[in-house]
Amino acid sequence: MGAPIGPHRQFPSGAAYAEALQHTQLCFRHPELRAAKPELTNLGLPRAISGAFASVFSLTSVVSGQRYAVKCFTRYIPDQAVRYQAISSQLGRLDPHGLSQPWKLGFEYIPDAIRVGSDLFPVLKMDWVEAVTLSTWLDNHHADSQAVDRLATRFVELATDLTAHGIAHGDLQHGNLLVAADGTFRLVDYDGMYVPALAGHGGTERGHRNYQSPARDNDDFGADLDRFSTWVIFLALKAVASDPALWNRLHEPSGEFLLLTEEDFKSPSTSTNLLTLLSHPDHTVSGLADHVRSLSYQPLDALPSLAPAVPAQAGATSAADSTVRSASARSAATGALPGWMSDHLTTSTAEETPAGITGSACFRGRRAADVITAVLLALALAACVLLTLAHALIPLGTGLVPVVFAGLVSLFARRRRPEPKASRTALADLRSRLRQLDEPEKAAAKLRKERARLDTSEANRKVGLPHERQKLTDRSNQERKSVEETKAKTLREIDRKIMGLDSDLQTALAKALSAHQAAFVRDYMSHRLIAQSKPHGIGVTLTERLAAAGIRTAADFTGYRVIQNSPYNSTGAQLVLRGGGRVNVHGIGEAKAKALDSWRLAVRDSAVRAQPTRLSTAEQRSIRHDFTLRRAALADQRKVAERIAENEHAQVRQRLEAGQARLAREDAAANADAQQKRQEFSRRAVLLQQNASRYEALRGSLDEAQRLSHGLTYGRYLRFLYTGR
């Protein structure tokens, strides 16, 4: 036995299954699959049709000669055996003669059926069907409008079958709807199918994204799973049947959709394909498109079912299409409310016809006042005749007085009759009701304008949103650039100082050594006394005079200057003191000054030769320590500059994220508002349809009431007076 199946068990890949299927006599345990012949590629390998969670192989049994589609799973599916058992039981109970077409395929779930490596894995063995996918069929037949329309009817019948038995396929899409040669559907891929026995289980997949409502979640699982996808597919079929050019215009070759994609459902206001369908001159197409657009905003459990709304019979479907077209003609601006929704409208012409309006215009039941009026009219006519005959005795016009009087009485009596009174009341009531309703065409035009304004506003907003986001990004990039430039400038200055520290250190060491040597020379020379050294020609007397002038050592003067003694027209000499001053020492002429300075220079040369040539270790350590501190300070400055730049970058990111979050909130709020408005438009469209039906019923009742009112003439009343009819 293989390892137990669980969420943590690794299933083989499609390639691993293909490798195992090269030896079907070894990998299969099922007698009908053992040694079965797989369909091969040009390379001689088993041909796989790979999907998201499985690979399907075509195998022909050597036992029965029957061809099967064998599905090998590449992912763990919770409660897989339980689900397939429930699905198999449900489909097995369906009477094939009670179905609109042979859409269900026989299948068998076989646990531990195929060995891959050392483990056994389940497979699904399904009957093979010679058919093509819906999209492939449309590629080949979209130009045949009648064939596509028949297929749309077949699809409605298929949806009706599923709904009638509480079944939802879960992933209705072009790849799972196969069209056989006789133009009927076959359903494949039952992995996500819902049957009543699975109530309470969770979903295993979300279905193909281009056929599902944006509101569907992976956990959704129930009889209403197919409602959105059936409308999407039905819209595509009816649109192509109406206008075959739409297939090549809106469908992409090998595209994973028919006419609409996930983005069309998520952002209908910016959808080019949906706009094409909404603006189509065929009101059936535009009406269905508007209906699908309204469904994309609604919760999954609130979606209407296609099956009850569109009758399954071909004649009924045609009648439904006629209803769509007539409703669209009355209210095209409202998005042409589909005719198949008219079943939900409860407006009754009888309710709109007030009491008192009958099917014929006549007076019924003579009253005493009618009898008296008849008698008065007869007497008045007789009197008029007699008076006319006697015109010689009385004025001629006098004979008309009784007739006029009787006529006024009859007019009053007619007005008091219940029939004219009821007619007047009914007419006033109908006119009052009509005034309370908006004229359908005007109301529809108003709704169309409001919807167009919303679509334009949303389209402009959607176009402007990327620009706003780009502005935020550009501003953020500019701020980051400025931070980086400031940081780079600061770091360059700090690095320049750090790089100059070595040179500065050597300069400082040289200056310290130079200062130390100068101090040594000064100290050396300050200890060399003139009195002790007795320079050439400098005796005791001159030594005392020099001392009196402040010159006792070689360090007390720096040289001499020759001067001209004007009075005696001779040359003399002045000694230059260490502080820069000059003194005349009696007895020190140019020769003695020169001898004295030569002695000083000799002493200085001796000092230079004896001066130290390097600083002591302690002195060097002290200077180097200062530079170490300076280097550390500069390193700290560098870190501070980097931290400042990092903080500024963080602030820039925060501002960008805050701006993006603000735009996202505004976009979400605008989307929610637009969605709410579109839902309101859909509600108003339904209300407009109801009101249009009421308006037409009231209009018809008013026309009938006016016809009946016109039938209650004075002449008919006179006939009623004397004949009772």
C-alpha cells in the first residue's frame, strides 16, 4: 500500500505520470487499465493534457477496446473520495431520458490505481467523448448565426438541467464545455462539482478567473456557484449569434476566455470589450451586457439563475429574445432591461383599470328620472308641433321654449347617470396616476445621461489615478535624490578630512620635532657664556660691557649690523638682540662684532649637531593619540551623516506609502461609491421597466376609458330613454 493521502503528501508531477504510463502493464492495478495503450506524442511519450491540478491521458483498453480519459491528480483534494462518491451517486440517479442532452459522462474514481515510484495514487477513469471545446467550436462556427443561436438554446437547457437537480458544476468555462458533432454539450472536469449530498463541505477551487464573479471566494460552495458563469457564457453565445464579427473582434486566438475577462468584471467602467457590447445596436446584446455588468457588483447568493429566467425550449427562448428586444426598444437608455426579467414584474393591466370602465359603452337600467325625462321630451316635442301649427296666433319662436327646457332637463339627467359619472371619475383617476409616473422615454434618457456621466467620471478618474501615483513616485524619487546628494557631499567632506589625517599627522610630528630641536638649540646656546668661552678679541672689559648691554651668552643676540659713523667718517657695528632690538657696545667695532658672531655661529652649529633627531615615544604617542581622537570623531560624524540620511529616506518612504495609501483609500471609496451608484442604476432600471409597463397599461386604460366615454353620447342616451338599450 502507498502512503496515506493527506494534505502533506507530495503528489507526482505530470511528467512523472507520463513516465509511469510508458509501462501501463506495471503501473496500473485496474484490470481494464492494465496494459492499456496510451496516446503518444511524436517523441513516443504518453500525451498529457495538463491542467492546474491534474494531467489527463487518453488510454485505450486492450480488454474492451474502449477509450478512456484517465485523470491523474497532481495536488491533494480534501475529501476527494467522498466527493466523487457523492457526485457519482447523484449523476447515476439522473434519468438520461429526462435530460435535455447527454451532457453527463460516466466516470469511476479508483483509489490506489496507479503506481508512481513506490507509492500508489488515485485516478479518475472517464468515458472518452469525441467533441471539441466551446472556444474551438466557436472558432469554426461563429459565422453560422443560426448554429450559434441553437447552441445558446442548448446551453440554457443544460443550465436548466443542472438547476433542476440542485447541481452546480463549479467551473463552467470554454475548456470544460465540449460540443459534440450533433451540437449538444458534454460536461467534463467534475472536481469542483456541487451536489446536494455535499452540502456543508467547503469549496476546493475558485474556478476559471475569466468566468467567475469578483465576489466568489475559494470557500464558496453551493448550488449557486454557476450563476455568474452561465450569464457570461450565455451573453457570449447570444452576442456572437447576433453579430458574428464580435468573435474575431473581442476574442483573442487561443485566449482563455470567450468575449470578456476577469478585468472586464472588476473594472467595467474601463472595459473596452464590455463597452463594445453595451453600445451594440442589437438591444438583446446590449441588454445582456448591462445585466452581466450589474451582476458583477452583486453578492454571489443574490445572483439570479439563468435557467428559470430563460425558458429551456427553443420557442420559449425566441419569445424571451423578443421580449428583450421590445423592452429595449421602449427603454434603450436604461440599458435595455432583458425581456427574460419581465417574469419578475407583477404589474397587472386589470389593477391599472379603475372600476367603472366596462367593455362596452352603453347605459343600463332606466330610472324614474329617465322616464320623467323621456315623457317631458315627448310632451315638449308635441307642444312644439302644436305651437308651430298655431303660429298665426303666437310668435313662431315660442314653440321652441318647451323643447329647449326639455333638452336641458335631459342633459342634466344624462350627466346624473352613473355611467358618465363613473367614466369621468375613471378618466380623472387614470390621468392622475399617469401624472405621478415619469414618462418612460424621458426617465430612461435621464438615467442614461446619469450613467454616462458616471462612466465618464470613472474613466477619467481611472486615467488620472496612475498620473497621481506617478507624481507621488516622482516627488519621492526627487526627495531621495536630494537626500543622497546631501549625504554624498557631507561624506566626501568627511572622507577628505580623514584622508588628510595621515599627512597632518606627519606635519604635526615634524613641527613638534622642529620645535623641540629649536628649544634644544636655544637652551644649548643659553648655557654658553661669553665670559667662559672668551671669543677672539673679546677681553674682560668688553665682556663686562656686553653683559651690561644684556649680552652674556650665545643665545642673547642673533647677529650684528654694520653702521656708518658720520662724525668720524668710519664704520661701526650694532649687535642685534634676540628680541630684535639693536645695541651699540663701546669697543665693539665691525671686526670684533664679526668675531663675536662667528663664535655664536660656531656654538649654534655645535648645538645643531647635538640636537635630537626624533621625538620621544611618549611625545609621539601623545600626538598620535590626538589624531586618533580626531579620526574617531570624523568616523562618528560619518555615521551620524549616514543615520540622518537613512532617517530622511525612511521619512520619504513613509510619505510615499502614506500618499499611496491615501490614493488607495480614495480609489477604494470611489470604486465603492461607483459600485453603489451602479447598483442604484440597476435598481432604477428595474423600476423604470416596471413603471414603463404600468405607464403603458395606464395609457391603454386611459385610451379605453376615453373610447368608452366617447360612446356615452347624448344621442345614445336619447335612444336609451326610449328603447332601454
